[in-house]
Amino acid sequence: MKHHKRSRGFTIPEIIITLGIIAIVLSTAVPSISSMIKDNRLASQLNSMVTHIHIARAEAAKRDVRVIMCRSSSPNATNPTCGGSEKVWTDGYIVFADDGNYSNNWYDPGTDTLLIRGQPASSGIEILTNSVWNRNLEFNPGGTTHEDGYVAIMSLCDDRKSDNGRQIQVGPNGISKMFSGSISCTP
């Protein structure tokens, strides 16, 4: 007498229950992963900006000239220019050592030294400044800012707005401080 082995598998109710559990786990994990990716993008953008601020300040002291960080809508052009929309730094920026003719505060490729080409912000990140930092941030040879004693503020935000934003404040002494969490996206 032959015994047939019964093939064992999953029943339809077991498959439906398993898929339901997987869907519940994924629905809670995906928003967390998305939030983590956005946090990493903001942190990376903030770290890049702060690094470039520190380089600008150090170069001003090293070269004994004023170094300017200005917003630019064309940082990767052969001869980039300062400019762009008022208080908007999302398109990029340049950092250059000024030639000593401090009357124009614009990059002149014939006499100024281009130090950094700050790339446009990562997708979904908006970078805005207050009126002190509107067009540029200037460091004097002593490392102080050339902003008449005011604090220059830059905010970096994504679609989550101020609850998860980042902010850089550069005081008259040229020292930058970073803030995160509940900040103003329009400083």
C-alpha cells in the first residue's frame, strides 16, 4: 500500500495574514527612512557650507586680504559671477580672495583668486539668508566679518520646514554657530 505524501504549503489565509503584517511593518519603516535621508541631506549641506565658511575665514587671515563668499547662480561657469535672487543661496555660491580694491565686492577673474565653487543645494533643500548675509559674507584679514557688527544668518530647510531645519549664524567675530530643530526658514 502506497502512502502519498501530502504536499504542505501555505494556505490563502496564512498568506494574507503574512502580507498584512509585512505591509504594517513597511508602512511604519518607510517614513522613518525617508526622514533619515532628508536629515542626512540637510546635515551634509550644512557641513559643506560651514566648512567653506571656515576656509574663507582662514584664507582671509592667511592671505591678509578680504575674502568674500557671495551667492551665485553660475558657480560652475568659466568666470562665475556674484548674483542671483535676493537672499536665495540655493543655486550655489563662490568664495574668492578680493584683490584689495574693496569698492566693488564682486569677483573679478583678472585680479581676484577664486577659492571655492559652492555647488547648488541638494534636491528639495532651500537655502535663505537674512539681510546681513543677503548678497555676500565678507571676512576681513583679522578673521572678523565686514558686516557692521550684525549677525549673519543662513537657514537650510526642506519640505518639512522649520521643524527640521538647520541654521548657521556667523557673528561679528567671524565664528560660526550651528543650530538645528525648530528654526526660522526665512531668517
